[in-house]
Amino acid sequence: MISIANLSHDYPGIRALAEVSFTLEAQTITALVGPNGAGKTTLMRALCGLERPLAGSIEVDGIDVIEEPRRAHERIGYLADFFGVYEALSVAQCLEYAAAANGIRQGLHARINETAAALGLSTRLTQAAGTLSRGLRQRLAIAQAIIHGPRVLVLDEPAAGLDPEARHALAALLRSLQASGMTLLVSSHILAELEQYATHMLILEAGRLREFRALAPAARDTHTLVVELAAGAPTAALILAAQPGVAQVTQRDHRLLFEFTGDARAQAALLHALVTHGLPVAGLAHARPDLQQLYLDTLKTRGASHES
Ligand code: ATP
């Protein structure tokens, strides 16, 4: 759905993006992360045809964004990191304006109602945008970004300034937009939150793509667990591997990492079995590396390679 190749962008005296390439499949949600000044906003703006890059190509839904930005805009919804709403207009008028700006003429009324319903704004249609709370304003801005039915939605730090409840609602909303067929690219500094909905992670650093990876969906009953031993036990890996539900055991010092299929009861039975076999178990815990860990590990690897 999105294909970027060798994208470079310069501001006067600064290379904001350097030969960035990646492809995003349809109906994925990609978390775009990286330190301040990494180039996230620049990448998003270029993807939306709002910056003309120095070099490279950008394709969205088969359209060359650089050659045909207007056509590309029909397929893309964009929420900027700093956005404004027309405070004096009602929510319905804001949506009408956004629709008209995107060339939507027909079925306007139905579209406004549908979009407002999708964003939980149905009861706010007559309220002035300037009187909405931060969270509702954010919802209105997203509604404005999707009123024309884009296939791709690009959100630059959509959760900034939202309270925990509104963030949770935003995560649910993004998942439902994905389920409705959209492909999303979302930047945020709040990694724990991206983890709630991201299917992929893209790390930018100093204008370069540091990492692009799929985030393994947490299968319902399969977890990566770690057994911590209080002392060395030469037969521990063998004993563990022989237990029901256990696969892919790897041992590092006193830690055994493995995949486990089973519910909490099965986990309790496993722990009992290990203790019964005489293993000095000090702990059993989940070990799925979270997004924050992956991010920090990636930046650390860079630090190490720079130092060497
Ligand atoms: P943040 O997480 O702080 O929002 P970011 O990853 O979105 O940062 P960008 O805003 O894309 O980063 O900026 C990338 C680099 O380009 C930075 O060094 C920034 O100072 C520079 N930059 C961004 N916009 C401009 C501009 N209009 N003119 C000159 N330099 C710019």
C-alpha cells in the first residue's frame, strides 16, 4: 500500500532523511518511532505529498505521490502534530468543510453522520469546535482526516495531550479503522501505547531507517516465558523441554527462555513439575520483549557500533 525507496530530504544545511526505503502492506498499523529530530514528521509530510524530497520515490496505493500529489491526497488522510480546528464552526460544519476541501460533493450529509458516529461525535454535531475538550478535538481532527474515505491514514503524535482514558479510546479507534481496511502510520513517543495496536515498528534515527520489523502478534495461548534458576543445573534445559507445552528452549547462564502454550493453570503445573524435578527455580515470568525494549535495544546497538 505504501512504498518508499531511497528517500532523501534536505532542509537548508540539514539532511532530514537519508535514503530511507520501506514497504508497508495494506491494513497494517506501523509505529513510527525515533528520538526528537529523527525525521519522523518530515517522512510523514513527504509521504503525504507536503514536502518535495531531494531524491527517491513514494508510492501510495499505486500512485506516485511526487508526480501526482493531488490524486494521492484522495487516498491519504493526515493529522499533523500541531493542528487547528475552526473554533467558531460547529463539528458538523468542520466536517462539511473538510469534505468539501477534499472534493466530496455527493452524499455529504450521510458521510458526515457516518464519520461522526465512527468517532463518537454524533451527539456533538452542533457544538462549536472551540468548546470541545482536548480528546474530542483530537477526534474531530481525525474525523476531518478520514471524511473522504482515505485508504491510508498518517497520524503524527495523535495521543499527545490525551488523558489515559482518551488514549485507550484512541487505540481502540485506530484498531477499528484498521479493521475497516485502512493502512495506518502513527508516530508517537509513548511506546507502551503504540504497543496496543501496532503491527509493525519503524525506527528512524538521524534521518536514517534503523529498523523495520513486524511485531509478532501475541498469540492467545502462546507466550515466551523465562525460568530463572537460583543455581546452575546441567539437566535443566532437558527437563524443561520434556514438559507439555514447552518448545524452543534456550539457556543462558541461569536463565531458560522458551515458548509455552497453555493457560495459567498449565503454567502452574509446569512450575510444579520443575520444582518436583529438583530444579532450584527462583522465578517464572513472561519474557515477550516489548516495543520499548526493542526500541532501546536498537538504539543501544547503534551506540555500541558507533563506539567500536
Ligand atoms: P520530533 O520527535 O521532535 O517531532 P521528528 O522526528 O519529527 O522530531 P523532524 O521534525 O522531521 O523530526 O525534523 C528532522 C530534522 O529536520 C530536525 O533536525 C529538524 O530540526 C529539521 N527540520 C524540520 N523542519 C525543518 C524546517 N522547516 N526547516 C529546517 N529544518 C527543519
